[in-house]
Amino acid sequence: MTTQRDLDMVHLRLILVSGKTQDFTFSPNDSATDIAKHVFDNWPAGWEEERVSSPSILRLIFQGRFLHGNVTLGAQPQSFGCWVCRLAPVERVMPILKLLINNNGL
């Protein structure tokens, strides 16, 4: 049975540059920093090759925009349900932006 708490959570599918994905569940009150720390502390077993040295270099990209620092999931236009975000270390951000721009024809 689905509870109200389940409905209030954000189900987030993170996609790495390599294309590997992992699903997480967060509160809409969780910030980009909270998410990066949680993912870093709970790094998925299949992502060993992409492991980073610190959560501070992880960046979330949602609908082509970076989610920084204390920006919460609930402040985004799609506050509830299932989301898809890219997760990238800082040094990989520019190549990802170029890829997103080329794929979207921008």
C-alpha cells in the first residue's frame, strides 16, 4: 500500500556520464548538497570506476540546469514523482554540456 509519505518523496534516477544509472529516494526538502553527500556516502557497487574523491565535486544536472548548494528538490518545477538527473564530477561538466547541447539541437 502506498502511503502519503511515499507520495511526498522524490524518486530520483541518477545517470552517470558512462550511462550507468541508480535510483534513490529523497525528501523534497533535501538540497543538492545533501543529495551529493548521500550518493557519495552510499556509492553504488556498480559505479566503482566512476568513484570521486569528495562529494563537493559532484554536480546534479536537472532539465539542463545545475542544482547547486542549498537548492532543494521541492523548489524545482517537478517537485514529486520520478525524476531523472545527470550526476557528474566538476571536471566532466563541460563535455556533458556539449553533449546535451548537441543532442537537443541547441
